[in-house]
Amino acid sequence: MTRPVILTGDRTTGPLHIGHFAGSLRNRLRFQESHEQFLLLADTQALTDNAHDPGKVRRNVTEVALDYLATGIDPEKTTICLQSGLPALAELSMLYLNFVTVSRLERNPTIKDEIRARGFGRDIPAGFLCYPAAQAADITAFKATVVPVGEDQAPLIEQTNEIVRRINATAGKTILLEAQAIIPKTGRLPGIDGKAKMSKSAGNAISLSAPPEVISTAVRAMFTDPNHLRIEDPGQVEGNVVFAFLDAFDEDLITLEELKAQYRQGGLGDGKIKRRLDEILQALIGPIRTHREELAKDLPYVLDVIRSGTERARSRTETTKREVVEGLGLFVL
Amino acid sequence: MTRPVILTGDRTTGPLHIGHFAGSLRNRLRFQESHEQFLLLADTQALTDNAHDPGKVRRNVTEVALDYLATGIDPEKTTICLQSGLPALAELSMLYLNFVTVSRLERNPTIKDEIRARGFGRDIPAGFLCYPAAQAADITAFKATVVPVGEDQAPLIEQTNEIVRRINATAGKTILLEAQAIIPKTGRLPGIDGKAKMSKSAGNAISLSAPPEVISTAVRAMFTDPNHLRIEDPGQVEGNVVFAFLDAFDEDLITLEELKAQYRQGGLGDGKIKRRLDEILQALIGPIRTHREELAKDLPYVLDVIRSGTERARSRTETTKREVVEGLGLFVL
């Protein structure tokens, strides 16, 4: 039986952090056992709001690939590929743009939110407005039926499926497959300062290559319950970053529940839960960091992984493009 | 000395007519002697407003190629190539979309007019709004510096040059060349009914494969001066389709001026000028029609012209794409 195809990836705008690990990277380690997994180094998409700094987008291609390999992505099981190395994605994007209206793109809630968040105002780069069509090209080109996304990105999959239905209707037969969004159970990991979003630029992230003392400093600085002043005070678990992290990474769920109860009741100091989290994070990040350092010494190997993955992906995406072109009855040279 | 590069072409939405001959085809016969000329069978662009009918776009690829060859385009001198066969054009289009804002595209006068003319309203296909970026990709990918356009399309070249300047500024060096619009001296040939635009769908065109009797019927039906009822009446030359055609095709300019004077003064019947035009059009279209019929019997040859032209164009456009990618400092696999 063929395994279901899953497509996921990251914009190459910076190395990944422990928020990515909790939200996506570790799921991918499981998916590579059960699914045919493609991991897209999304440099083309990264340019839709980083056209002024192409160098950043380039440099982070290898950084993100290093993160993938360091966390245990196995290039024999997962195809790691470079978006800009797959011309069929651009060709399908341009084609799909004819099957979606400008007003439909403008109504996309994800795009609306992101335009607001980036402060584009009226000066949205056209590529940014159009990226849902590009994402539809990515998903369909790989024939992916499973796409893990953040909750805020589910409308993008709906947009993809609209395009799929329109292409199939025009062709009069099923060429492309609809995809299903998978929203991971673990919600988004907050920043160490308690802000909803962890990001390198906000300075509230713990990177996957953080040295031991940086991890410890970050844990010590973590936002807890500002009203939990003395050990004996009752404390809040909700909105407490240390517990959010323990929820994400502590595998001893029974002890964790006991700690939460004790914290709520009073009698458990921040120092103790922070030491526990520090140990867990050191044990988690330590091997990733070491592995990443080793891999970083062998960049030709990393490039080779990207190159051979991209070649494999090229064959897949070119096949789909040909099927779409033929299915729609366009000119085939 | 290398010859300047000229890019021109046609959307593959229908066979070409005598209006195309007057406005562009015959200029291309001269340009192929003096310029390095690329002729684009613009099937990708045709889809921006014909996505519902891809079959029409496919069928007319060979029709337009036949028109080119029949009018004397020499595939040894001019590269005839298929837009959809050149992935670099889609890749550059997607890249350029990041260097232009949505509001800039919406302000483009050509796009505004065409949106109105096509009655798109709010339901503009995104591909249609974005086509100026795609056209910038076409022009720059061939390194064309000369682009013949209708008067109404000059803003598209300005848009292209804006993108060129932005790419060069981001790269910090000149990768792409600005292009110059050439607006042909002969204005647009009116339809035989006197409407400003000749088009197959309006039923007011004379096709390049029109049989003799169809040409004669069209000439007889031509709009002249509705107030020129009797031969001795003074007649209007302006707005008179027969004279517009004579202006475009009559090579005996001295006689033509005499006829105009006589017509204005009175004493020259419509029948006489129509007979003159009929002769001229028969002499013009006859050989094109015959040549086209012969070529249509040898479609493998036509396909071979398109195929080898597209291969030549591919090498050129891939080179440019690589230069842009490297120039911007993007990741090169």
C-alpha cells in the first residue's frame, strides 16, 4: 500500500527554534515513519515579504536544512527539497492565479491577518497577496493530501481545495487531489517572555543550537505568575510559560499533574519547576546541538542532501505539471 | 556587432487577421533583418482571461504559428517560441511579483482599461492583474531592449522598467536591461464596419486565410461615408474605412493622395475605391493564403519550428534567470 503524501516545510528566514520543534519538527519525525514526507525549504515563499533582503533568504536555506537533519529528519525517509529549485511550482502557481480572483485572495483571513501583522497597508507586494495560489501549487504538485498547518493557516488549505475543484471542473476529470489540514494538538509555544509568539527577532526564543548556559539563562528569565511572590503563595499554571513548556516537553505526565496541583495550592517555588524544565531542555537540545555542530562541519553533505532531495522532488512535481497541462488540454511541446 | 534584441508576440486566442498584419506582422518582416527577433506564442498570457477555455488557447498555438510562417517570418532569422515551454518565464514572474505592489498593478492604465473592457468588475482573475509582471519577465528574460507595442500598452513597458530598476537596485548592479517601447507609425486598422477595433469575435475582421470571394464581400461591405450618396457628392476621407485600408496597404502614395482629393471634392464613387482596395488586398492576402494552406499540410514541420525555437529560447531565458538568481544572491543549487 502506498503511504499518504504529506507536505510541510519552513520559510528560510532564520534558523528554527524550540517553538518549531514543539509545533512541527517532532511531528515530522513520526510522519517520516508513516507517510511519504516532503519537506520544503520555502525560499521562494520567503521572498514574498523579504524581497529587500535576498541574502537572508539564501543563508537560511542551509540553516534550516541543518535544523532538519540535526533533529533527526532522515533524508532516506523524508525528501528535503528547495522550493526555488522546482520550476514546476512557479509554472503551476502562474496557472492557478488564473483560477482565483483578486477579491477571493483579499478575503482570505490568513492573508488579511498577515497583511495587518506586517504593516503592509496598501503596499502589499503582489507576490504576498498571491502566495495562497503558490501554496496551492506546492501542495498539489506533490499530490499531498495531508498538510500540517497552524490553526491560523487552515483557510489556506480551503483556498487550495477551491483551486483544485476549479481545475478538475475545467478539465472535466480528477487531476488534482484535495488536501486535508492537520492542526497539531500542541498549541503554539509562547515566547519566554509570555508573548503569544516565539520568534528570533522578538528575542524571546530558544534556538535549537543554544549552548547550555543560554538555555539556563532563558529558563531563569521565563515569565511565570507575577503574583506568585513567595513559595507558599498559590500560583497560576495558565499563562505560566514554565508550565507551557513543561506541557510541551515533560514526558512524565503524572508528576507534571502533581506539580501543577502543588503550584496552584501553594508551596512550590518557581526555582524548582525551572530547574526541572532546565534539565528537560538540556536533555532535549543537547544532542540536537551536538549533531548540528557536526553536520555544520560537513556542508557538502548538507548540500548533497538538498540537491538529491530536490532532484527527487523535481521528478514528482514535473509529472504533476504535465498531468495538469495535458488534463486541461493545453499545448504540449 | 550584436544586433539589438526585439521581443514581440501574440496571445494564442485566434488566428491573426489583416489588422495584425498592418500593425505588427509586416514590421516583424523588417525587424528580422535588422534585429535579433523573438516571437512569443503567448499561450500562458492568453490563459489570464481564457482559463475557462484552455482548448481554444491550445488550438491557436499552431494557428498563430502558421500565420507567422505564412507571412514570411523566417525561423532561421526569427526565433518562434512557446511561452508555456519556458519555465524561466514563470519563475521570473513569481520573483518579480515580490518587487511590485498590488496597488501599483491596480493603477496601471492598461490593466484598468482592459479590466473595464472585459467586464471583470471585482472578479478579476489574479493572473490577469499580475500579467504586467509576467510581461516584465518575458521582456527581461530575452534581454529585449526593443518592444513594439500598441499605444495603449506603453504603460506596460514603463512597469517593466520599474521592476528592472528595482531588481538592479536590490542586486546593487545592472543585471537586467531597461526596454524601449516602439509604437508603430501605422495606427490601428479599424474593423470593416468602422469600429475602432478589428476582431474575429466582432465579425468585422478579414482573416489572413480569407478566400478571394470573402475578401471581396468584406470590401463591398466596408463602411465609407454615409453622406456620400451620389458619385458627385463630396465625401469624407477621415473615418472612411476604405481609405484607412488604402492608407495602410496602398503603396502608390501619389495616386492615393489624388484619389483622396477627388473623393473630398466629389466625383469619385465608393465602387471605384473599393475595387482598388479589393485588388490590393487580393494581391496581399493571396500569396499568404496559399503559403498558409501548404504549411497547414505539413504540421510536423510547424511543430518542429516551434520546438526548436522554444529550445533556443529556453537556453536564453534560463541564462537570464540564473543571472538574476545569482545577482540577487539567492540560493543556487
